[in-house]
Amino acid sequence: MAKELEQLALKVAALTRKTHQLHIPIMVVFEGVPASGKTRLANELLLTLDAKYTSFIATKPPSEVDLRYTFLQHYWSTIPAKGAINVYFRSWYAQYIDYKAHELKREQLSSYDTLKQQINDFEHMLDDDGYEIIKFYIEISEEKRQAHIRQTKDNPLTRWKAQEYEALIPPEVYSAEMNDILKHAKKGEWQTIDYTQREDAMKQMYEHLIDRLERAIKRHEAREDQRDGQFTPDFETDYFNREVTKVKKSDYKTTLAQLQQRMLEIQFALYERKIPLVLVYEGMDAAGKGGNIKRVREKLDPTGYEVHAVSAPTDVELNHHYLWRFAHDMPKSGHIAIFDRSWYGRVLVERVEGFATQQEWQRSYDEINQFEKMWTEEGAIILKFFLTLDKDEQLKRFEDREQNKDKQWKITDEDWRNREKWSLYLEASEDMIEKTHTEHAPWLVIPADHKKTARIMALQHIIKQCEAALWGVTHQS
């Protein structure tokens, strides 16, 4: 058996070197009751893998700080880069059981089944992006499990570990929940391994890994053969052009000051109620996103908000799922995150410029809706603004920037190139609004030809939506 195990381990190592070369990200999940043998199996696997691109991630019961973020944020932040391998010792499944067993966030969640759906959506998005998720559930006879616990307790150097077992979910509760998860899982989704006989367990683990890694390589090669080219339809629309009543110049300063004061009160109320607020700004170049954001945050307490100015992804960010970098920046409870451009770049610039394939950006609408829902289901408020602009007005602003030495830095060659693809960006924007305008994360399209009016409209909308969430306040339209 020892020779056979050695050969199987070598095969796993060779296959993971190939997945690394092909940039296939691998996620290996180990679940099982305490002292079931998952630690030993996980360590055997780690010894087989190349440490240069392998990480070990252990899930502990969520702390108070963890609970200020959404359920899956830790896992979004720790997904592997392309070609890397993450070994999860307990995972989002154990965390789901922790939430349910200890009734965590019971007031925010309509049902703990919501978390199950978030897990399904999370795994589905990763699977669509080429991630291979390999899941093991480790079992052992109760006699051997208790013997292992006694051995751990009797050794002064490992006694702490036995105490840690007692702090986890009771084995009977954990087992019941995991058995229900396994019962409803798709065929082949989980590999159950009995660790009662160590060598048999190792053999099963290696054989299953070989099967899944070979499948991942075949799937990757099939995808490479089917990659699409750039999609460049011919399109022109006036979808975003609508008349609004301009704010009078004489009223602007007074109205702005009143709204900013109310925005500060809203910020304090959100903090007190531990409700996170996410503001997303997209729009045409020179539509005034930066100026709009400045007026929203001008009177806020800077310790409670953060602005994320999104630019082209770095090499590290490109080496992950496209939503990975944004999950890092989502706010904890009671804080405000403002995104100056966002994850919608996937269906705007990446679509128009061909940085994403047609298949990739088309499936992103549903992925983005699911991603946003993961936060709103736990009480976050997400408001999205698209600032639209007349093409002639954009040209005027571009020329003004070029002539003003204090604003010349705002105009780049890329802005002029984007202007040449005006109709393509307009169509992509229209599709984005139509496919991602949801009840839980609505869009407000703001005509931004008049900057002062656009600023007032955004502030009024934020205040209205936050008041409704905080106190059930409604406004007459």
C-alpha cells in the first residue's frame, strides 16, 4: 500500500503542476467533525503540493469583527489566484452551520436558507470562471474518534486542541446539518471518506483528486477552444436623455448645505444601527462623478466612509475572479463605501474593449446581481448611480479641460478613444441598467448636463432610500 500511495501522491503533484501552468485555480475543502482525521488528511495533501502556490485556510467560529461583514466576505477575500491552490480546513459550510447553530445575525436574515443560496451562487460563479472546487467530507468510527480525543487530552502539549474541540459546534449538530447538505448535493459533488483505516482514506483522497484534476484540465482545454472574439454591434440610442428641472443657481448652496447636513445625520444613524451603505457611481467620461461624490462626502465623518477610485486591474487582480478585488473593499456594518467606477467595468469597458469574452460579460449580469444580493440580504443598502451626458456637452467639457492647466490632468488619450466608441458604450450602459436594476440594488440614471442638478438629485435619492431603510420614512414623489 505504501508504494501505491507514493505513486498516487506523485500523480497528484504532477497534475497540480500542470494546473498551475494552465492557470487553473483549485479549491480543496475538508469538512468533518472534530477529531475525524481531516487534519491528518489535509496535512498529507499539503506535503504533496508545491508550497510556492499552495495556501492553507482554516475556518474558525466567527468573531464579533467577522460578524460586521457579510457571510461570505472572508471567502471572497481568500479565493486563490489563477494557478494557485487553497486548502480549506472547515469552510463556508462549517460557517453556515455556526451561524445557524448559534443563531448569528438572526435579525438580519429572513432565513438561514438564504446563506445556503449564497453558497450555491458563490460556487456557481467560481465554477463558471474556471475554478475547480473539490469537496471532502471526512467520517470516522466514534470509537476511534474518542480514542483520538483522549490521546489529545492526555498530552499536555496538545490539551489545548481538545479544549478547542469543545468550543466548536457539538458533533451531533454539525453531523446532522452536514448530512442534510450531502443529501441535497448533486451527484459527485462531495467525496465522503472514512478515516477509520488511514491508508484506505489516503488512497481514496488521492484517487478522487486525480479524477477531479484531470477533469479540470480537460474542461480548461475545451474552454480555450471555445473562446469568443470581441462583440462590436452597431447601435445608437437616446435611452438616457430625459429632461429634468434644473436647480436654480440662487437655491443651490442653501439646498446643498441642508442635504449635506442631513447626510451627516444619516451617517450617524447608519453607524448606530450597524447598517452598511454602498454607493456605486458609473457614467460617461466627464459626467461629473468625482464632483458628485465630493458633495456627498463633503460633510461626512471621514472615520466612517471610504472612497474607492477604481482603475484598470493590476496583474494580481487579473489573476483572480473579477469580483475578488471589490469584495475586499465592501464596508463593514455601519460604514459607507463609495465606488468611483466599480465591478460594472466587466459589462462596460471590458465588454466594449474586448477584455472579456462575450460569454464572460453576458453571464456577469446574473453574477453581479447575486454578488450584490449577498450584501443586501444581510442588511446592506446598495444604491447605484449612472451619470449620463449629452455627447456635445462631453466635447465641451473635454475642450475646457484641455484649456485649463489645473484640469488638464483630467483629460487623457483614453478619454478621446472612448469617445470614438460612444454608441458602443451607450448600448453597453443601457444593457447594464436593464439587466442589473433590481429591487435590492436599484439604479438611478441622472442626466448630468447640469452638474449642480445632478449633485442635488444624487443626495436626495441617497437620503430618501436611507430614511426608508432606517425609519420607514416615505416621500411624496
